[in-house]
Amino acid sequence: MMVTTILNLPTELILRTCQYMNDPKAIAAVARTCRMFRQIATPLLYRSIKLTNCQSAYACCQTLAADSNQILAGYVISFEIGAFIMFNFTSQHHILFRRWLVWSIERMANLRNFACRLHGSFGPDMCFALSKRTSLMSLDISLPESDQPQYQEPPHKKWSHSALQPRFPRLLHFGFADVDETLSNRTLSPKYHQFVRHMLTSHRHSLRSIHIPCWIGREYCKLLIPPTLRLNVLHSLTIRASAINLHMLTQMPHVKVLSIPMYEYRGLGGGGAVGIGDVSIPENVFPELETYNGPCRYFEYFVRGRSIKRVQFDGSKDGFEEESVYAVNNQAVPSWDDVDDAIQLLRKSNATVVHLSFYVKSMWFSDLYKDAIRRMYFLESLSISLREDPKDINRLEILGKKFFSRLPFLHTFLLSDEPFFGYKGSRFSFANDLKLQRACLAKWNKRRPSLVKVSFTAFPSFVHLFSIEEVFI
């Protein structure tokens, strides 16, 4: 009788199994099992690289640069270096790291997404290496404060003159955000000012997403974006509120996703928030706007006359990666009244909202079925992030009768205690109380059987997906 082992399985089946592994450590463990598994798992391991500390970044770039056959770098499709600080690095370490990084980029023949957020790291050498990647679709970089980036090798003839004029025929996203969000009203050096203008102008027919950094003010924004430029295919725009000007908005007629950073709401950025100020946003600007990510207090400028379908208020978009969103001394945390005022604007408009996500300091569950949310008939998904433990846990069970029963299309209800955890160091009092959660679900399912995803906490080990009959933990 023939014995069947995992090695007898078709390669495609093993590959398909490995593709479900989201943890690089797990994929690396599979690659170390045997030669066959190494051939299958190695391309998956290097397909998407995200480096979050200086040790891993140094080792990874060294490995990719030292590969004489250039096989490993050829597997890379997405490459991202975070905005970490390079501790204990000497000048020689910095020079070697930059050299290996440039060599690695030159070998990434299939690179589509590139992000390097190390402060002021982008330069002509890196740009020249990227210019050979015609498959590049997304570019996120941090521009230096001066014309010469730190630790860049002496200028070379092949990239010293024309390196900062690349053309990427498939480029869809361009961002040049800065690490330090507290700085405002800065300007780029002349060389990189021209570089940004070149990127916007040369790729105006392909760019679908632009991220304008938070330190660019309104007046400089007018200089940076050419007045004759028209971005007709732009789909998503990220910009600080106080940089918005009417002429710029008319240059982007088809924007569907607008994101306004939270830092101005928190009072940061050069001594306080300037905001939109006296800029009047007419209804014919962004007529196709469908998604708004930003503070409640700016929502009134964009809700009138637009068919908004997805709304994410006050930091709920990015999972609270910014510590200052839920800092202990943060006094700008929106209250339920702020959120309710914005929701009332939605109700009075013609918007058919299908996704609503917001962050508040505290609220009562009873507020949900007393206010405007329950009138959003077509709502499909609701996410709530709280900084304080809900005050009326006993009201959680009756949401099915008084709230969910009025929302026939709702299939997702998520509670997040991530800001509460950052503020208090603990989860909701009922986060681990499965008895209470099951009791809630039993009553909720009677009123809303279409509810298929429910979460009572943001902690990954306790995110629960519920169906009518089963509980997956």
C-alpha cells in the first residue's frame, strides 16, 4: 500500500496553503522544512517586505544586495521601510545601508509598491534605481530638507543630472509625507520642489491617489501644484484642512475619497489648528465624493449636495496607530455630541451611508437608538471606538430590539477598545465575558439575523466572528 505524505501533494496545493499564511515567521518556518518547501515558500516570503526596525532593514538589504544571482530581489513586489530611528548606527553603517538599499532596488525587476519613510532618505541615487522599475504603481517617500540627502555617496554621472525626472507609466499613487507632523508651513528645497511638480505633471493621466504631507500650508500648496494642472483621474486625496484652497479643488474634479489628517483637530501644527477657515466649499466641488475620512467639525463643508456612502470620523480609519490620538493629555477627543451633530448633517443630506465609523471619548449605548444612526436605513457596517468603558453595559442586550431591528441591511457591528487600552492599559470590562456576549447575540439574532460579524474588543485574540449557530474565537 502506497503511503501518502505531504510531499506527495501537488505543488499548487502546497502553494495555495502557504498563501493563507499572513505571518512571515510562519512562511520562513515552512521554507526551512526541506528543499521542496523552500522552493515553494521563498517567493512568498520575499513577495511583500515590510521593515519596521533598523536591525531587520540592515539585514534584509544586505541579503538582497549580496545575492549574486539576483533571484531573491526578483521575487519582491512590495517593499516598505517604516519611519524608525536607526539606533547605534555609525556613519559607515549608514553609508553601507544606503548602498545596499539602492543595489536591492536596482534588482527588484517586478517591484510595484515602494515606500521608504526614513526621514529625509530619498535622493537622486534612489530615484535613479527606481526609474528602471517600469512596473511601479505606488511610491511613498520622505524628501530631505536640503538638496543633498544624508549619507548619499558622491554624485555619479549616470544619476546626478536627470535622476529626479523619472517617468513611471503605471504609477497610481504618489505620496511624500514627512515623519514629523508637528512641523507646519515648511517648504521644499528648490531641487525637490521641481521634483514634486514633475511627478504631478508627468503622471497627471495615471495618478489616482495623492498624499500631500501635513507640513504644507495653503500658500505653498498653491505654488507646489501648477495652476494649469488638471488631475482628471484622481480618485483619492489626503491633505491637511488648512492647505485646502478652492482653485486646487477645481483641479481635481473626480475625487471620491477625501482624507483629512487628525493632527489639526488635536491642536498640533505650529501653535494650533488653522482649519479650513474662510474657504467656501461650493457643492459643485467634489461632486462624486463617496468617502470622507477626517474630523467631525470639517464634515459640514463636504456633506452638502454629495452622495457620501462611507464615513470615518476622527481617527477611526487608521486603527489608532498614532499615539497622540489617545494620549493621556489629549483634550481634543471628540464627544458624542460632536459625532451626533455630524450624523444629523448626514441625515438631512441626500447621502445613503452604508459604512459608518467613529471615535468618541465616551457614550451610552442608549444613545444609539435615541439618535440619528437608527434612521440610516441602508447602513451595512457600524464601527465604534471608545476611550472609556461604556457606562451602561446592561443596555447592550436590548440593542437588538431598539436599534438593530431598524437597520435591515446591517451585517457588521464592531466595538473597539484600542484607545481605551492605550489610555488605561486594559480592555473593556466585558471584553472576555463570553456569557454576556452570547446572551447579547441570542437576542440580537432574533431581531437581525443578517448580522454576521460582531466584535466586542479590538484585541486580536478576542475578535469574534459570529454566525447564527456558531461562534468562532
